[in-house]
Amino acid sequence: MKQQPAIKSYFFGKGYRDLLNTIKESWANNNDSAQSYFSDAESNEWYLKILNIAAGISVIVFGTVFFLAISLLHITVLFFFFLLIYIGYSILWSTDALYRFKNKIFTACPHQDCYAKNILPVYHCPTCNAKHDQLWPGQYGILKRTCQCGTKLPTTFFNGRSKLRASCPSCDRPIEALEARPIVIPIIGAPSVGKTFFVFSLTYQIKEVLSQKNGFSFRFMNEYNESIYNSQISTLNSGQVIQKTTEKNPIALNFFIEKNSKQSLFYFFDSAGEAFSNSLNLVEHKFYDYFDGLIFIIDPFSISDVFEKYKKQLELNSNIRNSTFPLEDVYDASIINLEKNYHYKVKDKITKPVAIVFSKVDAFDLEDYIGEPAAMDLMKANPKLKSVGESIDYLCRQFLVDNSMEHLLRKFESKFPNLFFFSISSCGEKSLRIDKVAAYLINRIDKNILI
Amino acid sequence: MSDSDGSALGAIIGFILIAIAVVVVVVAAVILFGTAGALWGSSIAVNNYRKAFANNVSMEKPSIR
């Protein structure tokens, strides 16, 4: 364990030193006592001489026997208490570690240019602000640790550790995760596909609709997230266009969801589309090391065949900003990044849940191809399709095939065995089917929050 | 039996009794001095251990910042 700004527990350091020093000093004292009697014997009367010599011999013989007996007793009693403490420490350390392992709790830094993953954040003493970067049961304390300033700090998940002020061990910026399970979902897509529209519309759906329906509570991680959300969602709800995302290294949008006394902290990472032009831009996106699911946003108008079909209408509708970035390049950059910089091999399948989302489906007559009306028609024709969602999934795949993107579809299907297609529109409160994307991902990532 | 035989027997018995008495006194003295020595040595050892314990065993206090 690294040095901490705290007092080591007596049983992990000073106890041994005190025992050793006590034994050494006691032995030295006995020797001094015997020597003093022998010294006194040199200058006394003969009967006193005999008495002093006898006393000296008595200290050496019987004193040593009793010194050994008392030392043994001291060692036995102390080690008995040490053993109890070590057993208690082992149980608590294991319980704390097991709880974090079982609930998949770790610290993911949401800050731009960091995104580091750590076991726990650095906790700060509320009195002196000293940094404790290994605040768990150990040699500095089992249930509580005494900071160098004297303040007692909790060391486990069940006695208040998560309530302490925390910061990222890598970048030093504040962490407000409260030891909730992080659920990390990067949004992938070319420029102007509608990632930012999607993220805030999705958050709206989770906050305003799904939380009421499914009995979980929602709150933003901090005021920054809430103010960003409020600003963007009011822009969306008023029908205006959100400003283009420019940060290649995104700041996460964070909110807590709590159900059955278990908290999860969502991280949506919305990078600028330009980041996906090259896998080198994604090297710093360390959240790909621990993501739980992916959302690929596809602008239907970024597909050449589709663009050609709607070209004239797009020219007349300036409020529909279509993406001109090659769709396959986004896919390739993302996959290359995962293979080169993280632990995915070329032949590996990524089994995490992936949502492929066609955006802007409310434009023109796209709903008649990949929307609900088309899905209802399909279900009538094909009774094997049991739900609108399944039908839309089928229609979206077919849409790619019909528009010369079958090779991309095959790439998606071979790399992500756990994927599903959606068609949505992101308009804040008037969004279409965004709640389905949320339900699909959340149900597969966190079984505690079933939607 | 003559008078001289009776005196010799008495002397032998007396000698044996005195020898037994001496042995008893010596053994008693050894036990007494041994016990005294043991008590003395042990009390010195216990006292020394007590002093060493008091000097060395204490909980560490936090530094005041």
C-alpha cells in the first residue's frame, strides 16, 4: 500500500516496534540491575557481599526466566489481538472489494482529455484537504482512518466513504460519481448526423418519460450538466438548431439513475464528428477501454443512393443539414481504434449491445421506408415479426441493402453480434422512438433498471 | 548385653538424628534462600518489564497542522 497522509493503525506498525522496544529495554534493565548488585558486592562487608552476589545471580537466573515468560505472554496476547484485527481487516477489505467487483463500480473520469479509469477516486479530507488515494480498509484503519490532522475518515462503501469530496487520480479534477456504477456509452457518427440532438433528446426521454413510467429517479451529476441540458433542450424544443459540436475530445453528459437503492451513473460521450475521420483522433478517447454499449448514428442522407433520391428536396430544405462524410470511414476509424488501442483483436466480435440509429427519419417520407407506418405494413405481411421494433430493425437493415450499403451492414453484423437497428427523430420532447433506443441499451447493460 | 554396647547404640542413634537435623536445616535453608532468590529476581524482572512497557507502548497521536 502506498504512503497515505494518515496515521497507521497500531496493529500494522507501531505495535510491532513497541513490542520489540519493550523486550529490548526490559532485557537491558535486567542486565543493569544484575550489574549494579555485582558492583555493590565489591565494596561491602562480607555478609553484604554474599547477599549482593546472591541477588545478582538471582536476577540473572530467575529474572531471565521471568523475563522470558512475560515476553512470551506479551507476544501471545498482542498477536491474538493482531490476529483478530487482521481477520476483521481481511473480511472488510474483501467485502468492500467484492461489492465493487459485483456491482461493477470503478471511477471513470468524465473530464475532457482524461477519461482515466481507476479503482477509486482520490478522496479529500474535509478538514485539511489531504489526498487519500487508497481509502479502503488497510493498515491505516479498518472501518475508519485517522487523517494526519486527526479527522476520522470512513473507509468502506457502507460507512460514508462515497460522500467525501473526490478527484480523479490522473487529472486531479473533481469526481462526483459517489461510487455509482458507471454506464459508459459513446455516440459515434460523422459530422452533422445528429449526435448532439440525439444525446439531449435521449436524456429528455429518460428524465421525463421513462423515469416516471419505470419508477426510477433521475438527477444530473452536477449543476454544469443540468445547465447544459436545460439550455440545449430548450433550444431543441423551440425547434431551433443546436450549435455544432466542436470538441474532438468530448466532455461527458452525466446523470444518475437510481432504482432499488442502487445507483448508476450514465456517461454519454458526444464527440465532434470530425474525430471519426481518423482513428488517430480517437486515441485519447480512453472511455473505449470500458464502454458498456455503443450508439452509431447514421444520417440516411449520408448514403449516396439516398442523397441522390432526395437531393432536390434537400436543396429546398436548408434546415436539414445532411452529413457528407463517408459512412464507412466512420465505422472503419472506430473499429481500427478499438483494435489498435484497446484489447480487441481483428477476429474478435464485440458482444456489448450496439444500437445503430437512423436519424432524421421525420424528414420527407422516410417514415414510409424505415418508420412506424412501414413497420406496421410489414408486420401484416410477415406475421413472424412480433413488434414494431423488430420490424423497424428489419427495415433498416433492408434499407442499407437496397441503397448499396450491404457491405457495411455485413461489417456491422459480423463485428457486433448484439446489435439492433432503430429509426428515430431527435426533436427534444417531440422525438420519435428514442425511448426504444434507451430501453434496448439500458436493459442489456443494467438489469437493475429494467425498462 | 553390657553397658558399653548400650552407649554405642545411643551414640549412633544420636549421630543419625543430628545428621537428619542438619540435612533438614540445610534443605530448609536452600528452599528458603532459593524461594527468596526466585521472588527477588522475578520481582526485579517484572518491575523492569513494567517500566519498559510504560516507556514504549503508546498510540501514535496525529500531528496538528
